Amino acid sequence: MTDLRTSDEPLRRTLGLDRRRFLSTCTAVAAGAIAAPVLGATPVHAATAPAAEPTGTGHALVPADRRGIILYTVRDAIGRDPLSTPLPSGFRAVFEQLARFGYRQVEFAGYGQHANAPGGASLESVAGARLLRGWLDEFGLRAQGNHGFIPPSWPLTTADLDTFKRHLEIANILGMAHMGTGGDPTSSSYKADWDVAADKWNTLGEIARRAGIKLYTHNHDAAYNFLLDGGPLDAQGRPTRSSGVRKLEYFLTVTDPQLVWLEMDVFWAHVAQYKFRTYTAHDGSAQTNLFDPAGLVERYDKRYPLFHAKDGVTNTTNGMGYDMVPFGTGVIDYTTFFSRVGHRNYHNPMVEQDNAPSATDPAQSLRHARIGYDNLARLRRR
């Protein structure tokens, strides 16, 4: 294993390595179970006007060119067999449908699709990226990010570094300004482990910067739990109490703002607000601290270029506080959130719904994607 943390090796094309597929290909739905399309029988090209813009009075909180979706929301549509259904299937057809709804940005969740879709099963290559870029351009879409490869090794192995650089090359071909991951920098609660994660991410961020890409990490609720950074040590010599600083907040302070960015998943941030309200201080006292997601973005401003716009309805019985629902149909106050964080021409909200695919309703995920777009477009400043 080679320590390449300070390597200045230029970005180069490295093909022929093992390819990882981050978007799982879904099992094809039997042709006899497919319902007739409900999204319109004939998708339109970018040259044809998309669906009518949802109306609303006042200042749109999310400009039309900033309205995006992470393709994980419609992963079943991308992964299904186009020979088994009249519904949009595979990247090209899904891009066409999303553009018809009005979306102008997409965030990838890997580069895999059904083998029968144009381009074949894996587009995780230079040639595949060029094909994807052509379809994005055809339908007036921009790739804004990807939940893709972050090297698991540290110090970096040669193979991981080469794979990471190949993904940066793919991102550049696709025209991405950002490249990231769907996971937290570390699952640990201990300050020492977050220091190691910061060292790694600063190094990866510098490699990405040299390639012209901003590297970002994405949160789940656990990343906004409290950091264990003091108090009595346990049997393994680890701290057992907290200063009240949250884990990802600490990460922001020990990473270079010119090298490492973040994507806030607003739903999971609100789950953290529900779950993580109290901590034991270094002196043993019980303390309460209510997390304010929009307040964190306000404090760190340009560190958050992307959001996952994901909604939920209240559920106090599931341990999370919310059940996930299509964007704009829940109780999370996105009007206030987007009004507070400002910089409407800088932030890039990506509609996401983890549970949009349905085993019994193959049209559901794209239908929910349209609901999400319409509700994102309707947001107006009060």
C-alpha cells in the first residue's frame, strides 16, 4: 500500500480497472403487469416546450435553472428493461421525461442502467460519459453532481487513487461542477476519527480541485449527532462526553473551505433535529441543544452548494420523527428554509424521495418526480 496523500501527479485517464456500479439495476417487471403509461405517450425533446410552469405570486425561491433531481429517486425507471414496458426506461428516456417536467439539473447516483437500454448496462467509462453528456445536452439538462466513488483506503492505495481520478475525468466530461458521495465522512462519534476523516477529505479535495471539481459529502441524520470529545475516558481510552458540537459541524471547522463542500439532505437534518436534542457535557451535566439546519447553512454559507430537497410527514412512533413523502406534500417548511439560506442563484436543490419506486406501480417514481418539480417551482418568498 502506497501513501499518496501528497502526490501532485496530474489527472490522467486510466481505463481497464474494475468498475463499480453504484446504481443497482432493478429486476425487470413482467410485461403483463405493466400498466399503460400515465406520463404521456410521446415524450418530447428539448426543442419542445416542457409542461406549463406552475404559477405562483411573488419571488420564486428556486430559479428555474436551479431545479434539479437526484436520479436515485427514479432508479427503477433507469434500471428497468425498455423491452418490457412502454414507460420511460434507461438514462436517455428518463432524461427526456425529466426535461419534459421542467427539470434542468440532475445529480447522478452511479452510471448503471438496464443492459437493453441505449449504451448498455454500464456507462461508467469515458465513452459512456460522452454518451450521457450527449443526451444531457440533447434535452437541455446539466449534470450537477454524483454520489459516486470515494476511496475507502487511507492512506490512499494506488488503485483507489487511479479510480478516483477516473471518476473525476468522467465528471468533467459530464460537465459537473461538483462530485460527491452519499455517505458520511465517518460513522464514528469520536473527535479523533473525524480528524482523520478531515485529513483524508482535504487531500481528496485538493486532488479534485486540480481537476476543476468541488468535492462534497452528503449527510444522514447520524452526522448531526453530538461529537464525543471530552469527559472521562472509557476502557478503550475514548471520550464519553460532548462539548455540544455536532459531528458534521466540527468537520466544517477542520476541513479547508476551498477544498471540501457539503450537500445537506434537509430531510435527514430534520430527523437529526428530532432525534439529537440532548447531550452529556464534559462536567456531567445534561444539556439541551435544538439543531437548526437552516441556521447551520447560514453560518457556513457557500460551503453548502447542494441540497437534497426531501419531504416528510410527522411520525413520532418510528424513532425518526418523519415518514418520507413526495416533495412538497409534507410538513418540512421549505419556504422558510430557502428564504433563510438565501443565495438563490448559488444553491442547487435536488428533489429526492428514497421510497418513490413501487413494486406494484411502475409509473410511481416518475409521477412523484413530477409532483416534486411542480412543488419546488411553486415555492415563493412570503
